Amino acid sequence: MQEKDYYEILQVSPNAEPEVIKAAYRRLAHKYHPDVDKSPEAAERMKEINAAYDILSDPAKRAAYDRLRERISAPPRYRAEAPPEPERPRVPTIQCQNCGRIDNTLRLSGFMYIYSILIMSFKRGAGGLLCSSCRRTEAIKYSLVTLLFGWWGIPWGIFWSLEALGTNLFGGKQPAKENAHLLRLLALQFMAGNQIVNAIQALRDSLLFEYDAKTEEFLRYLAASADVAPRPPSFLRRNRPAIVYIFIGIFLCIGIFLCVMYAISSPPPPPAEQTPASTPVPPSPTPSLTLYLADFVEVLGKLAEDGKAIQQWFDSEYEATNRFLDLTEEEWWNINDEFARRYIVLYDETSERLSDLSVPMEARSFHEEFTACIEQSRSLLVEARSAIAERSETKFGEAMANGGRLQEQCVTRALEEWDRLSELVAP
């Protein structure tokens, strides 16, 4: 028998479902991972957690462990001992993973945040078991990240940012089935601590996520035994998301109405002065500039399309919310190396397309600056691959951060030059 019980290490009941064991492992791994917990005993504690999850997550290993556990804990046959008193089932401790708070506001919540680099936008998620106060903090944190780094990506940054802000505004994504099960477990925990009123409230909240006839029947029985009226949730609480959407729609309608009224009431522009016959008409822009801008937009569209395909591959291989705890260090390095390699190939193809364009004199500086930006971005990706080969997280992080800053500067400069060239082409 092990020195410590695997169920006690994961803080779950011996009768716990596989989903409960997996959730407990994720919570403890997030708490005691050496990258998060810097205490000396964090690494040893993480080894115990991994060993316990390796046994309890496999049905065959868990069954063998349960048989061994029962055989060792059972008293010898020749002892004439009195039968032990039945013990109350152990209830796993459910608390906020950030502050340790235990109350009726605990929810499984997921938040979104967006960050963009030049023409690429990345959608990420984070969350966990949080109380209402920590949910507000997390929502504000990830919304600020989205507002600062997400909206200016082309073309999906603004749309994904609105989606992330809307999700975070409503307290994040809260899966109904999982939260209903969580609140029923929380009610059981309150009952074990003789907190009947809190248990009743937790059961009421669980019915808001998923209706269950047995839960409702037990709630009525518990409310009657505690002499508490089983009042239904208020109208505002049951319809809070719909009410928020209604108010957002009203504000949008008011904003559109004000914009239309301003456009109608604004004075017409003064009539253009007649050009004297003797004044020469400025020459129209050369056809080569118009043709160049059209070809450049085609190159830029191809760059955005291929970059999106690379990002979709990256998301499928390395999703932070799904495979973070399952990835080995070697897999993590290989995925990032392949990601950098594909972008290097994409930048080489883009440089070839740019070199094939006929560049007029008016757009020469713009073309040279954009080509230099592509080349510098490629050089930073080569540095990132070198850091990956050396397994140097510091050099890899510096190369990727420098690439982000470079692309932001290039975007700003390119937009300024684009506006200048567009004015030359405009009739």
C-alpha cells in the first residue's frame, strides 16, 4: 500500500466519477505546478499528483488499486471485532481556485482574450472554478488584454474582440451541465457542514442551469425540513442575459439614430470653385500606380489567407484550453518550430511576389519599407528557430516579442503610406 492514499492526494471520494477526478487533477496541477508554485516541495507534490492521476484515470489500474486498497484496509478474519460504524460519505472540498472562497457564487467559467500581430489574430481562453469576485477580476483582466492587443488585427481582430468582450461581460462561458453538477456537489458539501440555507440556495441555482426532477423534489423536502420557503429565482436573475442584450440593442439603436441625425443636419459642403480656363488641370494619376495598388492588395490577401491557414493548423495542434496539461516539453518545442518554419516559407513566397510587382515612383518608398518589414520578420523567425534548437525559452520569448513590436511598427507606417497613395489615386 502506498504511504498516501491516491484519493486523498487528488482530494476526491473513492466513488468519484472520472470527470470529477479529471477536474480535481486539473485544479491541483494548476495550483502546484512548479511554474506557478515556487515552493521547494512543489515538484514532489506534483509527482504525487501525477502518479495518483495515472492510476485513477485508467479504469483497469483503478480497479486493481481499489481491490488492493480494500484487501489491505480490511481487518484479518481471525479477529472478532465489532463491525465499524457506517461513515458518512466524504465530500470533496469545492472552493475558488484563486482565493479559496466557498459560497454559492462558485461557477465553472471560461473567459476569452484576443491578441493580434500585424495581419494575424489569435483567439485564446482561460478560466476555472471561480467565485463572483474572482470572475469580475478575470473578466476585467482579459477584456483589457483584448482592448489593448486584439482589436487592430486584420481582418478578424475587431470581430473576435467584440465576441470576447461580450463573453467576458456576462461572466464568461458557463457550461450548463457541468455547473449544475458542480452546484449539486456544493449543496452536498454545505449539508455536510450543516449549512442548510446555503445548500438550498445552491440547489436553486443548479436548477437554473439544468432542470432535474429529483433535484427539485429534494429541494422541496430540504426546504420544508428547514422551514424555508422554496421561492423561485427572481425575474431579473432568470433573465439577466436577455436584459443585458436588450439594453445593448437600445444603446446601439440610439447611437445609429444620432449618427443619422448628425449626417442629415450637417451643412452641405461649399461648392467647389470654378477652375479658370487658363489654369492647367493637374494630371491624373498614372495607371501604373492604380495597377500596383490592385496587385499589392492581391499579394496582401494571399499573405492573410495563408497566415490564417497556418494559424488554424497551430490551433488544432496546440490549444491552450484543451492540451496544455497533456503536452510534453518536446512536443511543445516541435509545434513552435513547425509554426516558425511555415511562416518563414510564407514570408519567402511573399518576398518573391513583391519583387515581381512593377513599382511606380510614387510607391517606391512604401514598397521598400514593406519588403524590409517582411525580411526583418523572417530574420526574427530564424532567430526563434535557433532558440528552439538550443531549447532556450529566454531567447525564444525575446525573438517572438521583438517580432510583435516590429510588426506593430510596420503596420502603423504602412497605413500612413497607404492613405497617401490612396489620395493620389482618388479622383
